[in-house]
Amino acid sequence: MDTLSAQVISPTHHMAAALPPEAPLAMPVQDLHAAPNFEGRPRTPVTEPRTIALRRLAVVGSALLLTAFGAWRTHMVLDANGVTSLGLIMLVLFVALFIWIALAFTSSLAGFFSLVTRGGLGLGITRSGPLPTLQTRTALLLPTYNEPPHRVMAGLKAIYTSLQETGQGHAFDVFILSDTTNPDVWVEEEAAFLALREQTGGHNTIFYRRRHNNVERKAGNVGEWVRRFGGAYPQMVTLDADSVMSGDTLVRMAAAMEQHPGVGLIQTLPVIVGGTTLFARMQQFAGRVYGPIIAHGIAWWHGSEGNYWGHNAIIRTRAFAGQAGLPHVPGRPPFGGHILSHDFVEAALMRRGGWAIHMVPALDGSYEESPPSLTDVAIRDRRWCQGNLQHVKVLPTKGLHWVSRMHMLVGIGAYVTSPLWLIFLLTGILISLQAHFQRPEYFGDTKTLYPHWPHVDPVQAKYVFIGTMLVLLAPKMLAYIALLFDSVTRKGCGGAIRAALSMLVETFIGGLIAPIAMLIQTSGVVSILSGHDSGWNTQRRDDGGFPLMVVVKQYGKFTLFGLVLGCGAWVVSPSLFFWMTPVLLGLVFSIPLVALTSSRAAGLAFRKAGLLLVPEETNTPDVLRKTEAAVQAEDTPPLPTDALRGLRADAGLLAAHVAMLPPARKPGEPINPDRLVGLVKVTEAHTLAAAEKALTSKEKAAVLGCQEGLEAIMKLPQ
């Protein structure tokens, strides 16, 4: 036993190890240019629905036909008497934008059919009935990065307690996989982990590990666990810091994996809960009402070529280890380096290796939270945008299923369509400008009976606009019809009338926010294409309010752009100005709109009025009640807010911290500059306060990560 450990751990102190014995599992990095290794598995999984080809033909084929029809009608609008360059550009942009909403429409029709016929489960999974007895062990993995430890542990406590109540808790172990870089949050995590063990009695089933070199972000975090411990667990469930899943749901998913050895991954549909701001409540309502019809639709025609959303899913560990070792893509960030949006790629690679990937949207008991404001979504979207655009380099991977490639194309399109929409709007203004200022030549050099009138057909334009809006809004209308058939959801949303009013509110405010989101995503795409990396930012999960001047500074440019665009449209044509009013209103009023939707008071006012309600708050599931109780619990010991003083004040926490440190550096291993500088600063400091003032955050973490640093800290006077 080392010197410091001998000082802080008495012979009578009993502390379960923070980690179980290692069970290594090889996870080779995949060669994207080589053929996949099926290891004797069939190319088409046995769980693939027999009618999948017809389903895909119906959904994708109908979307293509609908797009072709829309393109023809748009051609009639723009080039009724001939082809012009601007008209051709407008037509190409229309097709590129319309195909996505057409696919969403046809997929939603499939989802409506699946929803009303009580589909969306499969794989022998049931919503109710006796729970099967599990024969294997499953690991729950919760990666965390500078998240509030108390909130993270509250969710885990609820999950753990819910599992114990099923009588199958012995089949699950919990791993908190920390990539936290803030030293104060790190020590707070350790204290919260120890408290969680004491509260639940899970000393031998709840584990904690912090990576001291968090390479490759979340994918590297999970991959490191697989290589060290994956051999002991046939399945693993991936969670986010805000994830909550009921024990019943987890047991049924694990049983389905045992029953179907060819299934590599089962993805649930996480329901958004816990929103307090107006923005979060809108996201929550939309996800709860529209989300199921969308998820049922893609599950219906994706079949065993489903997708992975990175959390609230169960994965066969052997399939993940054997197929999902991610390589670095060539080039520099933002397009090169390690793969950011790893989940899509991991699912595609597992399916490439013959494993089935399924979504089961009808299985409830899976929850997550929403970012509280548009600003928080923008921060997250910037990272997602870079990750999805990076998939351009993954698309040529040899052996990918065409549906897997389509997942990536849809992900890329989710961000590329924003600049395309902006170009579409600006091109429309140019066409109007051309018609307004260019003197028409009614008769060309060739003799014709009729002149070439350069004009836009207003009647055809009206029909195209109405048709496009119907296709765009149809999924919401179908979702409302499905809600009327579901008494539980209908009552949980406040009844048919309040649900309809809530949909109008969400659609109206969401429509105003859409052009702001368009410009945010466009700026993100431009930033990425110009070579700027997104970095790795902590996700903010509390209320979304910002000081008004901060909102003005962030969104003033959108207001200015809206004013310039509006003035330009008015100069060209008053009718064009009124045609663009929905876009202009959102941009011009972006500052008050963002301030309003980020407000907790506004969100609670809508709830008090019975609007934007979801069943999970009108009839809260047991696991969510457990989570809220754990968050509000008064018996939880206070967590240290400062790492240095917290460790000095609590011998038990110090002992646990020492026990969880990585092995000491060996000669020849890489040298940590922050540790060297930090040790010098601590040695030269005369007091603890002086050391705290001198150390940077990285140096503080490095000092706390080694025995020499801790010994030096303990010797300092206050």
C-alpha cells in the first residue's frame, strides 16, 4: 500500500472496489475499405419482416412520385412559357427541399397505420404481462461529461430502484463512465457516487470510472469500457446523463436480446419529459404527440436496418466490439479525425456485419430531457452538424446496407437543407426582381405567333404552396387523428380540444422559430466548411433564461437580416413582402421570441392554462416520480463544491479518491505538462488558498490525479 493510502485508509475501513475485475474484450478498429466479416451470420437477419421490400417500395417510391409531381407543378409555375436560368435553379432547389418533406409525409402515413394497428413492438416484446427471467448479465453505461452529479445520480437511483422492484436487479450492473475535466465536478461526482452506493446498497453492483485522458469523446469512453469490461456482459444499455428508463422496460429489452441472438441493437423511443421553459415544453409536446407517428413509420419500413440514437438502447456487446470499432477518417477536423456522430456509424457497421438493428417505438418507459432554449439547441446542433456532415467520408464504406447509407444522407440533409432553404428564398426574390426591372422582349429574332411573356403563374403558385403546406403539416394532422384514438394520450394532453389548441400554439411559435433555426444551422454549415471545429461543450440542462442583453447580442444580427430582407422584398413587390411575412416575422422578432421561449414563467403559464401538456406530467410514471423524489431528497449529504477543500475535509472521500487513481506513471510513458507545472505551483504555495489561486483548471485536475500532488495538497496550511 502506498504512503498516502496508508494514511487515509485505516485497517477497519471497508470499501468496495470502485470497479469490478476486468474482463477484456477485443474491439478491433474497422477497415472501412475492406469487406465485412459476417462470422457465419446470414446477410439478411432472420428478424427482417417478410414484407419489408413492399414496405420500402410504398414509402420511398411514393415519396419519389410525389416529388416528381411537385417538380412538374413547380415547373409550370416558374417556366410556363420557357426555361430560364433562375427558374431552373429554383426548380432544382425545390426538388432538393421537397424530397425530404415528401419522405417524412409517406413515412408518417406508414407510422399512422402502424400506430392505429398497435404495431411498433415485435421481437417478442410485450408491454405488460409477467416479466421473463433473465439468464445473462447486462451493464448500464452512463457516460457523463461535466454534468451536475446530483442530477445524474438521482436518475441512476431511480433506475436502480425500479430494477430492484422487478426482482431482476441482480442481472444488472451500473457503470458511471466519467469524462469530466472540471476537477471540482470530478470530486463532486466521486462523493455523489459513494452516496448513491450507501443509499441503494449497491456496493457491488454500482461502479465508477473516470478517464484521465478522454480521447474520442463519448465513443472513446464507451469503447474503453468494452475493451476493459465487456467480456463479462453479453448486453449493455447506453444512457445519457439525462436518461431515465424503467426497470420493467430494461428487463423486457434484455429478454428480447436473449431470445434473438442475431439482434445487435434495440433502440427505444425516448419520451421528452421535465420541461419547464416554454421552448422545452414545446419540444416535449411535439416529441410526445408527433414523435410516435414518425418513429412508428421509420420502424415499419426500416425493419432490421434501423438506426441508433446514441442512448436509451440495448446493444449486444459482442456485436459492438466486433463491428463498431471506429477508425479515424482521413483529414483534419472538422471533417477528419475521430467520428463525432458515432451512433449512426456504429449501427451501420453492426448491420454491415450481419447484425439486426431494430427500433421498438411502442415500448414505453424510456425518457430523456430537452434543452431548455433555442440557444442551447444551437450549441448542441453545431456539434451534431459537424458530425453529420462528417458522414460524407463514411458513405463510401464497403458493404454498407443502402438503408444505412440513407440514414446518413438524411442526417446530412437535416443540416444542408437550411442553407438550401435560404438560397431558395433569395432566388425567389431574384426572380421577382428580374420580372420587376428587366424589360421584357416580347418578340425575339425568330417569328412566332405568340410572345414570350416572362412571368410567374400566380394561380399555379397558389396550388403549389397549398400542396406543399399540406404535405408539410400532414404528419401533425395524422398524429392528432391517432391521438383521438388513444384515450390515455388524449386525456394526458388535456383532452381533444386542449390538445388541438396546443398543436396550434406549437405550430405557430415553431413556425416563427424556423427561420431563426435556418440561419443558425446555415452559419454552422458555413463555419464547418470553412474549417472550424465545434469542440466539446457541456450540455446545459437547467432553466433556459438568459439576460436580455445576452439575447440581444446573440440574435440582433438575425433581426437586422430580417429587416434588410423585408425592405428588399417590399421594394421588389408588396405582394412578395406579404408572401414572405411568416419568415420575416420570425427574424424581425427573434429577440423577444427567444426571450419568451427561454422563460420558465412562460412555460409554467402555458401549463397552468392546460396547454402543451403531456401524459407523463398529468399521470407521472413511477420511475419519473422516483427521479423527482431523488432530486428533492433531503437525506442526501451535501456534496463538496471545491475539490481541494472537499478532499481535505472528508477522510472517507479522500480514501476513495486515492483508491480510484490510475497507476503511477512509469518511466518512458508520456509526460503530462499540466501535472509538472501544477506540482511546482503547489510546492511553491505557502497556503491552500495560494495554491487554489495559482492553479488553472487543467493543472488542478492533474495534481489531484497523482499521489505526489495529493500529498503536497494535504501538507498545505489553510
